Amino acid sequence: RDVAGNRIDRTIDLTVTAPGDLLAPEVMITSPADDAEITQPTAIRGTIRDAALVRWTLSLTPGNTPEAQPIVLAEGTNPVIEGDLATLDPTMMFNGVYVLTLTAVDAEGREASDA
């Protein structure tokens, strides 16, 4: 504060990285299996791991329309080790082929995906 009582607040964003972290995040969809037929609500399980993880996103895209805007099913900022990421409910979807994509980004901007 100055003599007149005026105050200036300033916010600064900082990114802290793990020294020596040279690898992209580890991402893996562990369930359901590739080409699985989903007929009932099913847990999507996976792993997202990185020492400097910033964010991860699990998305769904119609397989016959790869240029379609992905639907975000789940997202987070914390690592997940062989855990439930979301539940896929086929009763809320049209029949067809879909692609699940799990993407993670670390503080260095490195990105990794599993589809």
C-alpha cells in the first residue's frame, strides 16, 4: 500500500519441473481391450504417470469420422496408476466403431497418447 492506501496485486504463474525429467508422460489404456464390443456400461481403466504431469484427457471419437470433434470423457491433473478413468455407457451412444484416446502433457510440453 502506498500512503494514499492504494494497493496493486500482481499474480505470476510459475511452472516447476522435475530436474532431469527427459521423458514424455507414460499413458496406457488398459481396459477395455482393443476392438472390444461394449454392450453395457464399462469402466475405462488406464495409467497416466509423469514426474511433472500437467494434465491428461480421455476422449472418444467416432471411428468412421476421424475429423469429428472428440468428446471429452474425463480429464485430470493427477497421475493415475491402473485406475478407473471414466465409464463408457453404450446406451447413450449410436451403434458403431469409436476410438478412445488418452493423452497426457508434462510441464516441458511433451505429449504422449494411447488410442
